Amino acid sequence: MDPDAVAKAFVEHYYTTFDANRAGLANLYQDGSMLTFEGQKIQGSQSIVAKLTSLPFQQCQHSITTVDCQPSGAGGMLVFVSGTLQLAGEQHALKFSQVII
């Protein structure tokens, strides 16, 4: 299986789900998962989804610019994503980056 293809498929699924139904991301996280968001560490699927669904916007559209991946220990993968985030009603898109393990 091509690691780049796996990373791109995961990223597409993640951000499509984020944009359409953030609560649907719950099955992509585990109890041991951690999200660091603007310096705040959030652990566990329920807590992460609670944070993501409490963000102060209802609609958004991610546009992915780059997806870079490399193998990590124990058969995992490190994925770096960058792009823009367009919020409903806003004229200018915000730049974002995210690292997913």
C-alpha cells in the first residue's frame, strides 16, 4: 500500500468530515488520542470532538495545499497538512497547518 495514497485519502476524509459534520470525527480518535489546539492539550475522543464542535463557527471549507507524510515508529505515519480555511461570511481565508500521527 502506497503511504502517500493512504495519507491523502485519510486527509480528504478527515477534512470533508470536519467541514460537513465535526461530531463525525469521533471515530477517528481514541481515548489515548491528544489534540493540541493553540497551546491547549485535549485528550480523548469525546473531549477532542467537544472542543472541535465548540469552535466559534458553524460552517467552513478547508482547501488542502500540501500533504506530506513519512513513516513513524510501530507502523504508524506522520502526516503534515497545510492549506486554507474559509469561514462562512468571511472574505479572506485563514491559513492553517496540522500534524497528524
